[in-house]
Amino acid sequence: MSESHGLNLQTQVIHGGQWPDPNTGAVMPPVSFSSTYVQQSPGVHKGFEYSRSHNPTRYALERCMAALEGGKVDKDVTHGGFAFASGLAAMGTCLELVYSGDHIIAMDDLYGGSYRLMSRVRERSQGIKISYVDMTDPARVEAAITDRTKLIWVETPTNPTLKLVDLPALAAIGRKRDIITVCDNTFASPMLQRPIELGFDIAMHSATKYLGGHSDAVGGILVTNRADLAEKLRFMQNAIGSILGPMDSYLVLRGIKTLAIRMERHCRNAAEIARRLEAHPSVERIVYPGLPSHPQHAIAQKQMRLNGEPAGGGMITIWLKGGLNESRRFLERVHLFSLAESLGGVESLIEHPAIMTHASVPPEKRKTLGIDDNLCRLSVGIENVEDLWHDLEHGLS
Ligand SMILES: Cc1ncc(COP(=O)(O)O)c(C=O)c1O
């Protein structure tokens, strides 16, 4: 049960922050394409002036995400939810919370594009310093704090090595020193993990993944329950302008309606496949948060829960016996698992991070993180699990 609005999350994905259109009774919000809104007199209007600043379809999605992630900001028109053109656009806007000369502590294992935005763009253009820390041990985060540290950026589970961070422990560190804590919650989705309920200031998503769920929209989300941060984010969402358009807002909102049942199947399929892969002779090593062999399995049991039960999510990472040739052979032989970047859609995807999603991470850093040539990342979809297993077995044979 999410505490944000008193309703169970399974109900909130459908009704959270939603109501029928007051003009027509339409159950789904109309896709509102108008770029501007008529005013009765200068500055006198119905709350909508210009679509970058205010859009009813985007608001519907933003209110829904605020309900799911526990953003509860009184007087804020979308209750602390903000939608952007992509996950990276959301991240880029969030990074504007800090000033030139400030210091950020970021997880060492991040989505390659997040790492690229921080290390190759914002460190240069924004003049910030970033320390990349393995946050699986909160003591390392404490040790990295300087008097200019203003933000802690966490990803959990991480992309692609599925490391887990103890969110309440990190939130306590941030609160004690007045450091803003942000969690990229893309891999877990709010069905499994709600960082704000665990003490974080901001939850972030690539809505392109589980939220949209159908591989047909790119988007990003920020949610906060702090009025001061909501005010800053709303200002910057409008000032920077990397907003989510009305059609994509509609698609993501439509996707969220089935998030609860999709996550149940993603988790069930992935748990079964992870168990079988762990026993497969061609697999050298596997990480899956739901397996007792995962290094932070105890955190997973506590922090990632679906309908009150521990859940490992839909992502699996494996290291094959062999090297690049064995990986290529496997990735070319599977068919139901499409070889493609991205994750979290209804269809199963598979990819090779060292060549694909994490090519922007320098080779020596990839090596330290274990993003080797024999590492493959699986996004387990909601197809029949036996069909998926036959596909993988064929690929590994
Ligand atoms: C964990 C994570 N965060 C952020 C992003 C970036 O999101 P987008 O591709 O929507 O910009 C991704 C993309 O794969 C991701 O996996």
C-alpha cells in the first residue's frame, strides 16, 4: 500500500491523480495539442497560458507519477511530478539544482548516458566536480563528502551490473548534511521501490522503460515531496524547456495503467529464467537481485517488494563462459530476445553493454566495473516463460 493517497498501488496506477475530463466525461485525458490558451484579459486565464509551461495531458501524467512515487506537495499544480523529453532531459534539469563549484557524489555504475552527461558535459559546462563511488557501502559515501557536496545521485539496481544501494542509509546521510538525494528508480519502477518513502528527496525515471512499457515513447520523470525543490524544478522545467510533449505524455500515462500487472509478470518470468541460467553450464556468473547469490540480496529483500513480497525485478545480467566471440554467437542466435538497446518493454530484449549502452564509459572504468566482453544484459518481457527459456537455451547451446 502506498501511503501517498491511501489507495493500493495497483489502484493508483489506474486512478492516481486522474479524473474524468470535466467537459466531456472522457475517462482518458484528451491529448491536448494546443500550444497556447486564450486569456479573458491580460494575465486572466484558466490556469493555462502556453504549452511549455502548462499542458493538461502532461499534468495528468505528472499527477499520476506524483501519486505513485509519493510526491505530496501542497499547492503545487502537479503535486511534485514533472515530465521531460527523455530520462536524460530529466537528469539534466535536476543537475541544475547545483551551482558551479559544487560537488556531486554519483554511483560508480550508472547508465552509460548518465555517466556521459555528468562526466563529458556538465563537469565541463557547469563547472561541477563529481566523485563516482561504489555506494553498496554507505561508509564510502560518507568518506567522499566535502563541504561543497550538494547532491548524491544514486542508481539502484544499477545499469548494467545490478548493484543495490541501501536507500534509507543513504537518505540519512544526505539529511544529516543537508545534501539533496536523488534516486534513478528506472530499473525498479515505483511498483517495486519508492525512494521518497525511504527518505529520498527526488525520484527520477527514464519513462521510456517500465513506465511507458511498450517501447513506443521516450520520456523522463522527476518527483519530489519537498515544496522548495518542487518550486525550483517547476521553474527550471519551464526555463530550460525540455518538456514531454502531449502525445508522449498520453502514451506513458496509458502505459502506466498496466504497470502493476506487467511488473508482476516481468518479475515472475525473470525470477524463473534467472534460476535456470544460474544452473546453465555456459554461464560463468549471473546477477539477479532475487537470487540468494546476489551480493546485496538482503537489501533486495527489504527494499524491492511487489505487493508486499520480495521481488527481483525484470533485469538479469550474465557473464558467459568465454569472451566476445561467445557473446556475439549467443546474441545473434536468440530471436525472441531482440538484440536492441533499452529495456522494460513488454517484449524481451538483450544487449551487449560494452559495445552498446555503455560504450561511452571509458574502457578502464568498464573493466573496473566488470562490464566485460562476456557480459550480456537481459530485459525479460512478459511473453510465455517457456518460450523465452527455449530461445535462451537455443542461443547458449
Ligand atoms: C537507468 C537509466 N537511467 C536513465 C536513462 C536515460 O533515459 P532516456 O534514454 O529516456 O534518456 C536510461 C536509459 O537507458 C537508464 O537505463
